[in-house]
Amino acid sequence: MKFIKFFVLLIVILSLAACTSSRYRYSSDRMPSDYQSYDVSKIPNAVPKVEPKSRQGNPSSYIVLGKR
């Protein structure tokens, strides 16, 4: 009985430890370290442009995880 409790506790601890991995957590999507030196007033506004319609278009229905 003690062995089963120990095994279950070990599985729970290992599962929680796997969730805390931060190796790829902030790989490329983060604020620059020198963000205070940026002057956002010099960034030009986005200009919308007309894009041609796709050749195939959007399908009339989608299938996600086996559901339509």
C-alpha cells in the first residue's frame, strides 16, 4: 500500500514539474530590454491595402477536431 501511495505521489510531482519548464517560455516574444529608448511617435501608421481574393476562397464549412 505504501508503494502505491509513493508511486502516485511521484507521478503527481513529476507531472507538475513537467508543467513548470520555462525553456521556451519567452523565446522570441518579449519586450525589448531597452524599451524606454524607443520613440513610438516615429513609427508610421499602418496603411490598409487592397488584396486580391484567393483563388479558392473560404470553404462553406470547416472541420475542427472531427466536428463540422
